[in-house]
Amino acid sequence: MTPHPFGLHRSLDPPGVLPQLARRLDATPRALENEIAVSVRALSIDSASFRQMREAESSTGMSVRDQILKIVRERGKMHNPVTGSGGMLIGEVAEVGRRYPALRIGRGDRIASLVSLTLTPLTLDAIGEIHVQTERVECAGTAILFERTLFAHMPRDFPEGVALAAFDVAGAPAAILRDAQPGLTVLIVGTGKAGLLCLAAAREKVGGKGKVLAVEPSREAADRARSLGLADAIFTVDARDPVAMLSAIEGATGGRLADLVVNVANAPGTEASSVLCARDEGAVLFFGMATSFAAAALGAEGLAKPTMLVIGNGYVPGHAETALGLLRRHPPLGRAFAALAGPGR
């Protein structure tokens, strides 16, 4: 089969489908004429996937390391069969196909993928240290990027761990900067790495006349977010408790609720709370990979909420530079984010 720009030629089971939909990919570590081969040094595992694998480690005894190796060996990609999510990678360009269209790419360039590992052919030779706090996995292997696969050159003014973590969650803050308007009330569900960037994006966009709210079950994470001074209020509430969350947001908004709710939680079961806390003609943007479409859609129907539900697209034009720009413009945010993401090398 002629190499396809979207990588259909790498789909083995079933053949000819988009790689993200395939159960198994051909991960042969050699670049075809319109591909790039990347020597992978680290994976940034999606937060929902990492959480699920740690829970599975506790219940089954199978280590996160062995789970990752098993998934990649069986699927030819890092595509968690439970959460359906993967993550991103960082490495150096090892080979560029002779018909690859990018003009500014060459062997040895340090790059990060800007697409999910769920559609990226990957072989792993070894897994090194696993950084639990930052969900980063040191490894050695080879990944294949297709003609239409997005990637970014690593910036010079950030440690690579920080840049990779920012790229991994860049779609959510970029969507807020695109969709929010001055004077609105924005609610962020979760204050991990994505949530912190979303707080900064929301504060910039709604301005002093708008409101930025957040909910976070971890007291430590909530205190860290409060210290940035970006939100009007941050509630230490578990978003899986719809009654408690609705009570907090009703109190903070005088019953008006939020114009825009952005869900970046890594735990399942937060859909109903997110819908409840949006005003009737508002919107809920689901970026958390633990989101259940059925729970969100049927929950909104059952609650008689005519709120618009949006599945977050991880790609917004310019999203990688948008995320880095937020870190540059808000130094306290940059420091907090670096503490969460880890410096890398």
C-alpha cells in the first residue's frame, strides 16, 4: 500500500482504518518515504490513563511498567484499552523520509509529538524511571510520525519536561482563549497541569469584570491553585458529588451558575456535576479523557438542561505556543507548573 498521509497503511487490525481506531498498528521502526522515525526518550502518559494503571497495579499486582510494555507490544502503540487514551512523546529525529513535506526538520532535532500516542506507531526497547508525580516515563524506543502528524520543536527557554507537559494539555487553555468572552463566569473542574493553564487563560479572557472559579478535591492542589491569584474562588469539592458542587457554584454566582464549564478532571463520574453547574444556555467543554459521552449526554437530558455539550479537541491552531505563552506571561504559574511537570533534562 502506498504510504498514506494519515497513516492508514500502518493499521493492521483492522486494515485500512485511521490509526487511532485500529486495535493494532505496524510499528516497524523504520521511516517510510513520507514519515519520520523518532528515537523516543520519554512518554508523557495521559493523566486518566496513568491513574487507571496505578489503580490496576494496586488491584492486580501488575506494575505500571509492565502494563505499558504489554500494551505497546500487543497494540503497536500506547493506547490504554480501558481509558482509550495515551499521551505524548519526546525524542530526537532519527530518520526523515525522502518525501516528508516539512521543510525545517532534520536528524537530531529535538521534538515533541502534538498528537495522541493512541495513533502513533511505537516500539519500546526499555522503560527506565517512572515519575509518578509528573506521569512521565523515561524510555528507549522508536516512534513513527506520519505526514499529517503534528509536532513541535522543543523551546530553548523551558526544561523539556515542562514543555512536554504544556504541549500535552495545550488544547484546553487554547480553547478557553478562543471561546470565552470578557465578563463571563468560567468554571474549571480540576486544577492539575491542564487546570492551572486553564485558570490563566480564563483570567486573561474574562478580565476583571468576569469570574474564574474552580473545584478540586485535593486540598494540596487547591491551595497551590489559590496561591496563583488567578481565580476568584477555588472550592475543595469532589466533582463526583453533584449536590456539593452545585451548592458551591450557586453560592459563588448568586444562583446564576457558570457561562462556561471546562472539565479537565482525570477521574470518571464528573459529568453530571459539570452539566448542573452550567447555566441553561451556557456550555460545558469536556477535555478530561475520563469523560463518558453517554453519561454527559444522558445526564443533561435527565436533568432537563439545554446546555451545549462540547467534546474538547486537543488541537487548536497555535495551541502549543499558546500554552508556552501563558507560562511566560505568568511567572508564578510557570513555577507551579514546573513543580508539577518536573524539569526533564
